[in-house]
Amino acid sequence: MSYEGNEGLCGFPLTETCKEPRTPSPTFGEAPSGSKSVVNWNFLSVELGFVFGLGIVILPLVIWKRWRRRYYHYVDNIFFMMFPQWYLGREYRSRRVHRSRGRRH
């Protein structure tokens, strides 16, 4: 067995029983017994960074109309560069706008 020759090992699956009762050490992320909850600061900092980073990008698009229009224009240009067959052209869009304006009453 791989346990042979290792001094100090005891308990299951070995036949030697332990002389001192040992409590298992807490695993990673668990709070030691008798203490208050432990905050994992690495996890918390990642969460806060994600929320603030996303807010910095999303909030200006929600608040300022000019930024929103420029962003959508930029994304459309990238999209149509990747898929040029889907580009309908400026003429098509302007004709639809004029048609829909004429139908309003």
C-alpha cells in the first residue's frame, strides 16, 4: 500500500486507530467554528468591479441620447462590415421613413 512507511498516519482506511481525537480542519471557504462569517474579499472585489465597470458603460448610453445614437451607429457599422449582405443601404432606410411619415394622420 502507499500508506506503508509513512509514520503518523492513522484512521480509516488504515488498521491503526488514532490515539488523539482530531477535528477535521475547515475546508476552503468555510468559517472556522465559533467565529463570525468570513468575507471572501477577492470575490467581493470582483463583483464590485464588474458592477461598476458595467455601470460606467451602460449608464451614459441610458442617460445621454447623443451617446446612444453614436454607439448604435458604430455597432451597426461594425455589424455591416462583418455581414455586408445584410446592409440595406441609406436609400432604403430614408424611403421607409418618408413613407411612414406620410401615412400618419
